[in-house]
Amino acid sequence: MTPVETASRLGPVLAFRPVPGRAEMPGNVPGTAPAEERILLSPPHLTGTEPTALQAALHSGWIAPAGPMPTAFEEAIAEATGFEQVLATTTGTAALHLGYRLLGVAPGDEVWTSTLTFIATIAPAVQMGAVPRFLDVSEESWTLDPARLERELARAARRGRLPRVVVPVDLFGQCCDLDTIAALCERWGVPVLCDSAAALGATQRGRHAGRGARLAAFSFNGNKIITTGGGGALASDDARLIERARMLATQAKEPAPHYQHETTGFTYGLSALLAAVGLAQLPALAERVAARRAIFARYREALGDLPGIGFMPEPGWGRANRWLSVALFTPRSGAPEREAVRRRLAALDIESRPVWKPLHLQPAFRDAPRSGGAIAAQLFETGLCLPSGSGLTPAQQARVTAAIRKEAGG
Ligand SMILES: *Cc1c(COP(=O)(O)O)cnc(C)c1O
């Protein structure tokens, strides 16, 4: 290709307005009526330093998934979370997959998780032949119920069939009761892999999300609080685990001049280009958490007086990053139906989404064993995730709350 041809192929890319919202929405063509901005659930929020970081990575020539950029990103994640060791991965799901592999998940093993989560939490384990068991959540935090876990572990020990791994989830950026869960699992010698994919910047009893688990997985997907466009991380305080994860993430190459393999691995290392984006994003974490928490507080202030409307609780032992603000609409207490609210918002070009459909209700897991599930099912019936991006302006948020008030007749 000639440089001219290259430039013309890049044309649409260069013309693309990358940040949705504000004055440059595609609908705002001169001479046409300005369309109301589409409000998304959780779009990427750029700091403005990403192009510089990307350019630095490109100029350095180090663009493979190795070298100084991924290392610097891993160190920055370790510093932000307090974990000793971090491996940057292609996705959060890849980090979970590596976690399952490190913990020796094999066909027929049981893997326990909270039923109220995204399918990515359990998908890699199921693909490895594990049998998922879905446990209900607590009313207090909507995360894995430790009391139920305690009963189920004792029962499983009597049956002689303890899970290979327990995978609590930090739901919508709210930490699970990890200290309690880790202590229970420790009693039975069951390792904990924490799905902290959406919980960067959240804390539990003063420690960062995932701390106290054997392994924790994070995501830098485009919708998360800090994003590399696509990316993830596996973290642990056990250096040997992360060292092995690093080996598995690079096709399980043994140290030798030729390609030597004692097992099979993956291509799961994060590209240096994306690591550069992450390095530009990460310093904004505290600001992003503050912004999302402020958005949650504004929703509560603007809607809290309406009958039958509630919000995701925050237990005393945790400080959520409020990745997504979740409201509950209970019709028998006078609120409109969740779906009526969602449809009204959609008609106004405002994106919202029901709370995760519990995994025990998913056709993919029709036959999976479970313990309870009624609390999660109720949250799915009534819970709606509202626009929560840290770039959401008060004016945009006022559009959301006005629409909800209108649907509620108040
Ligand atoms: C985003 C997310 C994942 C998956 O992360 P990816 O980077 O998209 O693979 C897993 N679990 C939860 C709870 C998530 O929110």
C-alpha cells in the first residue's frame, strides 16, 4: 500500500469522534436539529493522556505483550491494589481462566460461585469441565452469603465432595464479605479466587477488593471504571502463582533456547499498547471512584422519596466503587415495573439494564446444582442498573431522574 492508500483507509478512523456525548455526537450535524445525547450505561472515560502514552509505547518499539509497558502497568496495579504480584492479561475472563488453571480445576470438580453474577465468572471453569454450583447472595450486600456458604461447606465436607475453588464476586463494584468467606474456606482448605473484575478502587475492611483471596481477577474492559479498551489482571500475594500464570500466559514456554513445553498454555499477555493506555488511565482511579459514588448519591437524593424505590445497600465493612448504580423498583410498594422504567429510558435514548440474570436461571446452567437463589431472583425482577459512567454530567443525570420520576407519576 502507498502512503496515500494507507491514509485513505485510515480516513474513517481519523474522522471518528471517539468520545460519545458532549457537542460532537453524530446527530449534531450542522443544519439539523441537535439530537439529544444518547446516555450510555458505563462508557469509557478517557483522561486525555492516553494518546501520549500510546505514542510513547509506539516510539519505544516495545509493542509486544512484554517489556517495560506491561511491567510498569503491573507495578501500577500492584501499587493501587496492595497486591504483591500482578500479571496483566488480555481480558478479565483470561485472568479468571488462568486462576482456575493455577488452582488445578479438573473435569468433574465443583466450583462454587454466587448466582448473581456475569457469566464470565464461571465460563472458563465450565469450559474446563467443572460442575458449577450457584449459591444465593445476602440481602446485606447482594454478594455471596457467607452463612449459606458455611452451611454448604460443612455439608460438602460430610459428603466428601468439597469444591475445588470458591469464587465470590464483587458485585457491581461492591466487595463481597471476603474476610469472612476466606476464613470459612481456609477452615476446609478450599482456595478462594475472587472475581473483582468490576471492583477496582473498592475496599473491604480497609483493604482493596480481592485482598485476602488466594487470587483475584480484575477487568479493564471498555465498560469498567478503568479501561484499556480490553484487558485484565490476575493478582496474588503469592509470587510463585503469578510466575506460573505468566508462564502459562505465554504458551507455557519453559526456559530453553528452543521451544520447550511441559504443558499447554495460552496467549493471554496484555499488549504493551494497551498497557500504555492503562498507565494513562490508572492515576485517575480515585477520581473515578469519587465520581461514581457521587452519581449514586445523586440518584438516591433525586429518587429516594418515591414509593417502592430502593437502592443497592452498602454494608458497613465495605466501600463500593459504585461501578454501576442499581435501583430497585418494587411495584407492590407503589413503584412502577422495572421493565416499564427501562422501556421509558430506552425510548429517550438512555441505556439501562436489568441486574444480572442469576446464573441458576440461565438455560445454559439448567441442570447445575444450587443452594437457594430466591434473593438473587428477586433482585433480578426488580433491579435496574442506571447510567453510571464517571463522565455522566449532572444535566444528563437529571434527564435520567426526570424520566424515572415521570414513570413513577411523581
Ligand atoms: C467485566 C466482568 C468480567 C469479565 O471481564 P472481561 O475483561 O470482560 O473478560 C467478569 N466478571 C465480572 C463480574 C465482570 O463485571
